Amino acid sequence: MKLKTVELDGVTYGAIADGKPVYISDDGKETAFDAPGTIQTISRLNAEAKSHRERAEKAEGSLKGFDGIEDPKAALAALTTVQNLDHKKLVDAGEVEKVKAAAIEAVEAKYKPIVEERALFESQLRAEKIGGSFARSAFIGEKLAVPAAMVEKTFGEHFTIEGGKIVAKDANGNQIYSASRPGEPANFDEALSALVDQSPFRDSIMKAKAAEGGDVKTANGAGGQKTIKRAEFDKMSQPDRIASLGDGAKVVD
């Protein structure tokens, strides 16, 4: 990454955008570097790291009280046995197992609807936050040649909700960060743009630039537009569907 420069009256100056110096990355993208914001982010991350370290040290200290217990399951089983003592008389082992099984069944029956309701809520939340972000994405509308629903099918698995916020991760499971705000997570369109850039189908799903001096037409259909039968389209893999639509093909019945 290098500083972008401009020539003025024979003097070289660093380029400025919104009061911030502009840098050019190796792939040619220009980014305005927010130095004060970066310093604040570094300070915050250092404070968070200190907090995580202190919690880890506290947890490690608490675990010292369990030194010598090599089998936690066996220890829990021993505690259960002690709890089953009634005036120094051990309840019949078979009866204990029956009581435990009945208790587990009762708990599952009571909380299963709650677990299912929570799963439904999480599904609806994902559909609203992530699905809605795909539907409202300016990047998809302006830059991509395929519908938002198909983009979500292809890239939706890279987005999750953590702490009530949308988090994007690349193919290796690494969180995607903003190029213009170092240290900060990328917003939805920034993350989606990065994922599309990394996709082998990038050239097929990006909108083609209009050719100079006339209209661009393709063969095999009315007005030069390529067509694909619905039955053939339904048999295609998701990437092949995106590639076909990206090439300007129209699905017909």
C-alpha cells in the first residue's frame, strides 16, 4: 500500500479525501485512511484484550480448586450417589435410574416448546436481518446482474448474527473487516463486495459495462437475447444458474 500523490505547480502533494490521506492498495483500490479512528480502535482493542486476559486469569484461578479431579463425569456421578442417600441407606440403583429418566423426560417435555420457539425466533431474526440486508442491498442493485434472492443463496452462509449484529466471514472462517475503517467489522455491502471479489463466478454475476457506440446483443433469442428453458434451468447447479443469468440469459417456460 502506498500514498496517492498529486502534482500541483510542480510540487508533489499527498492526495486528501474528506480530510483523510488516500492510499492505493496493491490491487489498485483507493482507501481514505482514518488515522484518529484507527488510533481509537487500537486503544479499544487493547482494552478489550486486557479485559479478556483478566477474565482468563480469574477463570484459571477458579479451576485450581478442582485440581486432582481427572474425570469430571465420575465426580458428578459420585455427587449424585451421595444425594441419593437417605439416612445412610442407598436407594436401589434401579429405582434411581427410573427417577432420573422420568425427571429428564419431564424437563424435556416442559422446555421443548421453549427451545422450538427460540429456534423459530432465531430463524425469523435471520430472515429479517440477513435476508432483508440482501433485499435492500445497494451493492446488489447497482453492481450485480443477478437477483438478490440468488445472491443470498450463494453467499448467505457467510453471514451470521452475533450479539444482535450481522457478522460476515470469508471462506476460511475469518471475519471480514472494513478496508476504509481499519480494525472495524465491514458493513453488509463492504463484506458482500469482498466475497464477490473472491468468488470464481465474479465476472459472471457482475453487471457488464455497456459497449461504446451501440447496444450489446446476444444470440439465440428474441432481440438477440439468449433464452433457457425452465426445465433445463431447474436442473442446473446454483453457480451455473448465476453464471447463465449473469450472461444475460432469460428463463422461459
